[in-house]
Amino acid sequence: MNPKITINTGTPRSVAGNIISGALAAGMVATALSYTKYKQAQMSKEEAIKQSLKLTVQGGIATGSAIAAANALGRNSWLGLLGSLSVGVAGIYGVERLYSKPCAHHAVDAQTIEEDEK
């Protein structure tokens, strides 16, 4: 049984456009907050950049999935609503996991290359 609760959410909005808008808004906020923490020596420059980028991507995902969910609600599509929210949560979680992994980078110089060639 599908509950018939009609909520007028207005004209359906562009999900792709709102992903970009959400990413820009989240990026502005995240960058300002991270810069403040960097200037107060509460985080390194690399951490501030990483945090800003992570929150920018997550903000875009959250906004896009919220708009998709609102569009589904306006169509009385409960499955679409739950699907949109699930995709948003999974996307945000995935980005969190991706950014929590330490980046392994190795400095390479001429001596290292010569040793590897032997």
C-alpha cells in the first residue's frame, strides 16, 4: 500500500545544477572555516585543503540527493524519495572513507630511479 500524501514541492528542479550549486556553497563555507583553522595553527595547510575539498564534494552530493528526493516527493514517489536519500548517504559515506585513507606518496629522486633499474 502506497500512502497518498501529496506535497506540492513546486516545479521539479535540476539535480545536476543543484549538485554544482551545493558544491560551490559547501566549498565556500568549508574553505573559510578551514582557512581560519589554518591561520590559528589548528591544522596544516594540507589538512585544510583536504578538508575543504572533502566537504565541497559532500555538499554537492547532499544537495543533489536532497533535490532529487524533493522532486520524488512532489511526484508522490516514496521509492524515489528513499532511493535518492540512500544514494546521498552512501555517496557522503564513500567520500568520507576515501578521504580518511592516508595518502601514500614516495619521494622519487634520481638515485631511487637508478637503484630501481639495477
